[in-house]
Amino acid sequence: MGSYQMPAIRAFSQSAPALNEEEAEEESDDPTKAERYADETDVVIVGGGPAGLSAAIKLKQLAAADGREIRVVVVEKAGEI
């Protein structure tokens, strides 16, 4: 493989401050107050359909052939892929 260097990508998110019990009940239906997940990854693919999954597999294969380890995350909003 060539000498292409993948740029490092970092995804960050911050959680809202902790709520007391009363505030938690009032805010439980508000999606903007939901706890957020933060993670570091090299590639994020949105969509777990055939194109998204094949892209994720191919990226991992290309990285392995080049002797590199990359983190690929597939994000899907449906209940199942």
C-alpha cells in the first residue's frame, strides 16, 4: 500500500450536569438533556445498510493489508441492521 496517512479524528461530547430527582423527572422526556456518549475513532460510517457495512469491512481489510490497526464505527438508527 502507499504512504497515505489517515488523519486522526476525535469525536467529543459533554454530558449535562447531574440533575436532582425532581429535575430528572421533569426532564426525562427532553432529548436535549440525555446523557451523551463520547468515543475516539478513526472512521465513522453513518448507516448500517449494505453500502455502509461493505465500506467498513473494506476499510478494515485495507488497513490490515497495510499492517495498520484502525477503529471503524458504524452508526445505525434502526433497531437492527
